[in-house]
Amino acid sequence: MLKQHRGDAKSDGGYRAGFACFVGRPNAGKSTLTNAIIGQKIAITSSKPQTTRHVIRGVLHRPDGQLVLVDTPGLHRPRTLLGERLNDLVRATWSEVDVIGLCIPADEEIGRGDRFISGELAELKATVLAVVTKTDLVGKEQLAKQLLAVSELADFAEIVPVSAVSGDQVELLVEVMGRYLPPSPQLYPDDMLTDEPEHVLIGELIREAALEGVRDELPHSIAVVVEEIQPEGRLTRIFADLYVERSSQKAIVIGARGARLKEVGTQARAQIEELLGTKVFLDLHVRIAKDWQRDPKQLRKLGF
Ligand SMILES: Nc1nc2c(ncn2[C@@H]2O[C@H](COP(=O)(O)OP(=O)(O)OP(=O)(O)O)[C@@H](O)[C@H]2O)c(=O)[nH]1
Ligand SMILES: [Mg+2]
């Protein structure tokens, strides 16, 4: 699936191109790093674990190569059918990439989750790097300790500390990943930053806005489906449904007299306007899809 886009341009003179993916437990900073490398927001991020729910490809264009970066959901112990599907997606991606960057936050101790993931990665043919993320959150000493701990975790081809927020070492990470890509013709057209369909990007921006300010299990229960996009000159009308699992959640998302939903709409609209470069009219409805995370039929309807 991943490799069906291989084109046939630029096969001469040292050109390298290939696929790399970031993996790691939820909240490790994979999507933030993906956006920092691509230079545009193609993946939504949040402080809630399990934000990313599908595989997102971003393309970085360089004169001497092309790095296709695949952001994946955080690997975790699944508690729902959705969780199982997400983990399957992650593992399917592993077998199709040239380079894997295992992301481990600098400010958190290495845990069972990291050990489990790095054990699985050892079985693959891809080059595995360790990426120590969020270095802006720790001092030099703590970073040195973490780098040592990571080096003892597995036999990584390289260990690169980065901060996606400050931008520190991001350029170096790109260069290091590039070294492990195979000689190859260009894979994607020059101006393509992502192959995400527009309606998916828009739905994700709405979900990102909805995640802000909600707690506990609610973030996991939110899904967004964009039903219609109508471009009308310099205005785009967008009709979208925000799904939750229970009526109590619906009340929270809507808020007192609709205040929260209005806020979500305002925030999402600003982001979508930036994406599309037009004014946006956003029509947002909250609906209930009972226990959708565990229901195969509902999952299919919501695109999983
Ligand atoms: N200070 C700091 N925070 C970061 C950095 N990178 C990510 N974060 C924060 O960490 C949180 C999680 O970031 P994400 O990029 O959504 O993490 P993820 O690994 O994609 O998470 P899932 O999609 O849930 O697996 C967010 O609140 C980010 O703002 C960084 O370099 N420095
Ligand atoms: Mg993510």
C-alpha cells in the first residue's frame, strides 16, 4: 500500500528516497515531530494519549532526496476494538518502511511499553534509530542519563536527541534518517506535502479543537466525520458531525447553552481557514454513536 506511489523521475546521481516512520507509546511526541520536519501541520497533536488514529504520510523534499515520513498512532495495550485496529495499523507500517525512529521522551523513565516496542522492532529488517524527544524539558544531566538508558535498551543504529518545540537537532535527525534511505527515484510529486485527503485533514482539525479542555475517557470517545465540503468562491461551507458515545458526553461537548461547542467551532474554523486559504462556514453537529469504539459496524461507519 505504502509503496504504490513510486514514480519514475530523478533516478540519477545519488538521489535517495524512502519511507521512515516514528513509533512509540502514546504522547511520546511523534506527531509534533512529524509536523516540525514537514514544516506544516499535517497531523494533529494533543496532551491526551492516543491522539493519532490513522497513518499519516508527510513528504519532505530535498534536492538530493525525498523522505516520506509516516506518523503512526501510539502503540499501547488495547482495551477496545479501536485500540486493536490502531495497533494493527502500526505494525503493518513497520513492515513497509526503510527506517524506524523509536520515540522516547527525554522527561519520562523508560517503561515496559518502550521495552516491549523495542523488542518487537528488533525482529524487523528496517534500520531502527532511537529518537529521544522533548529535550527542551530536561537539563543536560538528565538528558545524558536518558541517552545512556536508551543505549542500553537495544542496539540502535543511532540515537538522536531532538526537541520538536524548540527545533533543536530536528535538521540533524532528518539528515541521519536520510542516510539510511535507499537509492531510489522520486516517490511523490514536487509540491505534495501529504497524501491526506482534504476531508480527513479538516475532520482532524475539528477533533483537535474538541480534544482541548475535555478529560478522562472523553477524548477517546470523540470522532469526527466531515459530511460535505462546498466551495463557493472565497467561502467554503463545511458540514461535519462530531460523534460521542453517550448522551452525558454529548452534554459536556456542547456545554452550557452551547458555549463549548461554539468555542470548538471557532477554533477549528480558524485552523481550517488557514489550511484552505478561504473563509469557512462550519456547521457542526454533535451525535451519539453508542459505544462506537467497541462496535465493528460503527467503527466502519466512522472510517476505521
Ligand atoms: N516541550 C515539548 N513538548 C512536546 C514536544 N513534542 C511534543 N510535545 C508535547 O507532547 C504532547 C504529545 O505530543 P504528540 O505529538 O501529540 O504525541 P504523539 O506521540 O503523536 O501521541 P499519540 O498520537 O497519542 O500517540 C503534546 O502536548 C505536545 O505539545 C517537544 O519537543 N517539547
Ligand atoms: Mg500522534
